[in-house]
Amino acid sequence: MTGIYIHVPFCAKKCPYCDFFSKNYTADNEMRFVRAIVRDIENFPERITSDTIYFGGGTPSLLKAESISLMLEALKNKFDIISPEVTMEVNPSTVYRNKLELYRQAGINRLSFGVQSANDDELKLLGRLHNYEKAAAAVNEAYSCGFNNISCDIMTGLPAQTTQKLGHTIDMISDLPVTHISSYILKAEPGTPFYNEEFINTLPDDDYSAELYLFMVNKLEQKGFMQYEISNLSKKGYESRHNLKYWHCEEYIGFGPSAHSYHKGKRYFLPDSIEDFFKAPMSYKITDDAAGGYDERIMLGLRLKEGIALDDYPEKAHIISERSEKFIKAGLMTKQNNRLSLTPKGFLVSNSIISDLIL
Ligand code: SF4
């Protein structure tokens, strides 16, 4: 079934490390945004069947529950939506009990909180609007409102981050009623305020970043969160159904400025212009019109702990198997029942391993 992604391009304040497309929120823009999304849903040229809907951003939790209901209603009228996982990314500084209850009534059943750290000095450095107390209270409120599928983001590779500080974050967050963790390694992305030499010099080097990553995976696994993808761990049965579609190379369609789609063998995205998006349906930009080939499937599949079944790639199995031997010997890959997968150490150098295997 096809996944549905809606990009909500608003934030209360831009974080200095973030290169996702978002602009300042205003109530007027919220109304125009919802109207434009509903317009594009209604204009979509076919009736698809879907079981996952994902509100990402930006900060979807700046929107009123009423706006979320209008978009979900449009999706249900236009498409066949079957037992959906409906996720919303949440900035902890934007929610309170009543709003969370209304989101649940609107149909959201999975929340993904951008907590990032339990250390307030790190949250301040990241320019976040919440402190840890606020984030923990928001997660607990969500749980008490009936949300039992909650993810939190944890950021590693922060300036001056030690295993002790990261360990504190993991201890605090894993004590919350959380079923899923997404982890991100902080990078100074071009075009962001962090992209300057002075800041870049404060980031841990690659070796220490790797140590932090492996420490985090190990500690979270001890706490019952099993790694299922390079950057994602969950309690059993709580893997993100929507994000698994990306790695399984299944189709998804995106609505909203800068949203990406993979549909009918093509990968494409909408331009990142809010004003153009409000005015009229925008033309998609195609990035690949022959997507979903073997190489792409192997590349995406190896991001998953389950890896790839060599039998699925009869034309390539022999050469991949041969090339993987040196990585298996080095403890970077494993091969079991003709399935090939990366180890946590291998995930750290996944790009170079995957290029070596498929090129
Ligand atoms: S990190 Fe999240 S809240 Fe911060 S600017 Fe990016 S999308 Fe907005």
C-alpha cells in the first residue's frame, strides 16, 4: 500500500542546525496551507490505497486539531485508507493536554517528539524552545491522553557531548512511556547558521562520533529498544510502518511544498515555495524517472538491520556475495540464511560499503 506524507512548512523559530524547509508560522498561513493541501488531495489523479499517513515538517504540531481533521477528512474522501498508522511530528514546546486530546480525536495515533536531549545546556545550544522538563511533561501528557505509540528523537555528535551526558539522555528518555527512538548525528549543514568554521571545530571528530553512536545503540538495546534501521530503534512491534516503506522501496506520495514522492516508478518533489503553493497547484520536479531498480533496493534495504535477501537479486547475488566477504571478516557485515546485513559498526560506514557492493 502507498504511504502518504504531508509536509507542514512552518516553525515557531528556526533551529540553527536545521535545513528542512520551513517558514514562520502565522494563523493566516495555516488556513491557506490547509486549503492548498485539500485542493491538491482532491486533484490527485487516482484513487490509491494507503495504510500510513505522516505529518512531518517543519512543525505540524503548530496546527490546530481542526486543520488536521480537515486534511484527514480530505484524504479519507479521496483515497481508500485502511487501518492507518497516522503519525505527527511534535515540537514539545507547542503542545498541552487539550491540544493533544483533540489531535487524538482527529485521528492521530502516533506521535514523534523532537526531544533531542535531556541536558538543558545541549537544548540551549541547539536553539530549541523547550527544556527537558517541558519535553518530558509533554510526552507524559500524550501518554495519559491515550497515545501509546510515541517516538522521541535523540541527537548525538553534539559539541562537548560525552558518553556520560548521552547516557543521561538515554536513561531519562527511556524512562518515559516511549516505544520508538530515532537518532540523528548533528551535522553542520550548508546554508544553516551552524555552517561556519568556528562551530564546526567544536564538533566531535569522526572516531568519537562513532563511539557515541555505538554507545547509544548498545545502551538503548539494553533498555529493550532494538535497532531495526541505521538511525531507528523500537520496542518489539513498534517500528515505524510509514518509514519502513521508504527502506522497503514501497510507494509514497507527498503533499505540501518540498514534499517528495515515489510513485509509478518515478521519484519527484514539489518546489519549496509557500506562496506558489498557496496560489495554484505546483508542477512536480522529477529526479528519477526509472526509480526502484536493483541498486536502489539494495542500498535502501541495507539500511535495515534485516538487510537484504540475496535470492531477491539473482543477477547480482554472486558478485555482492563475493564482495561482501571482506566486510564480513572485518565484522562490518553478517550473512545468515543467504541474508546479508550490516552490523552496528558497519552502519557507521554504510555509504562506502554499499558503494563498494553495488558499483
Ligand atoms: S528542527 Fe524542527 S523545529 Fe527546528 S527548525 Fe527544523 S523543523 Fe523546525
